[in-house]
Amino acid sequence: MNLRQAVEKYLAVAGGYGKPAALSAFGLSAAETEAVFGLFDEDYQLSRFFHFRNDSGEGYQINGFPQTHVVIDAEIQTIL
């Protein structure tokens, strides 16, 4: 899943920017979820738009931290 696909899926799941979306709703395996979102989190240009949360729900390890949801800022549109 590339960045554009991830953002499109996020918008479909969350219903808009700034709202939490369960990582499990992206339709990826646990390993794919951790790998894809781990790469976004490691990239400075991207990570400033991604905000991970550890709420209730299926958990994933994103760069060593337990996470369940992601919130993406609308400003990510500037790099799409």
C-alpha cells in the first residue's frame, strides 16, 4: 500500500481528516500493517501528518510501540 492508497482508505474508514481510524480497518495483515505504517512513521516528511493512538481494539506494534488507531492531518494533501 502506497501513501495515496493509505490516505484514500483512511478517508473511507474515518470519514474525513482528523478522525481516528482503526488500523485493522485498512484490510492488511498484521505484518503488512506494521510494515506500512512503520515506514510512514519513520519518514520525517510523512510522520508529522500521522498520529497514532493506543485505544481499544486490535493492536499492532508500530516501530516498537503498541497502536490501534491512526489520525491523519488534512495537510498531508500538500505532498500527495
